[in-house]
Amino acid sequence: MKKIVNTAIAFLCLAILATISSCSSEQMNNEKILGKWHIVKAKMLAPNGEVQDLTQEEIERISYINWTFLSDGTLIVDVQNESGTLSWELENNILVVSTGIEYHIEKLTSKKMILKAELNGYTVIMQFNKIE
């Protein structure tokens, strides 16, 4: 009986440790994502997997896009001196924006972020560099 109790306590401790470590990982990602990010690259994949070329106009428009993540869950999107405010939430490496779009975080470091989303059957991959 004592062995069963000890085993149950050990499993409980492991479950608590797993919960604590996953929370700290989420907190670290939340802290990494905070700040101002500039989009430097984007590509679209068609449903058949072929890369869709962006038009020159789309490439130029992308070069003016900045996203700023604030700790209160606010996302400020700047595009050529115009800005809009959205909200954001991060859960299990999925960034959910109030537009309803879910971005899968492919990479997130203190200086680089790669997001991937499905939009109208297309896969969009965006690379951001942190500027603040």
C-alpha cells in the first residue's frame, strides 16, 4: 500500500513539474514576442504547394508593415503611417489575432519570428525581424 501511495505522489509531482515548465515556456514566448517587429519577407503557397509570386506592389506594401505587440494583449499594425489596433493571444505556439486568423509560430527568438497561416486555401509564411 505504501508503495502505491509513493508512486501516486511521484506521478503527481511529475504532473506539477510538467505544468510549471509548460507555463514558463509560454511566458518566455509571451515575453519574446513583445515589442516592434518589421516584416522582411513573405511568401504564399497555393493549395497545390506551388509558390505564388508576389507582385511588385505587394512586395513594396510588405516593406512598410510593422507589428507591435504590447503586454496588455494589444497589437498595433502600422502600414505606411496608418495604424490599426487589434488584440492578440498566444497559446501553444499559436498566435491568435482578433481578426480570427491563427498564426502558427514556426520560429521565435529575441530577434526573428516566422509565422505561418492558412488563408482561403493558401499558406502564407511571413518573416519578421525585431526592431525594438
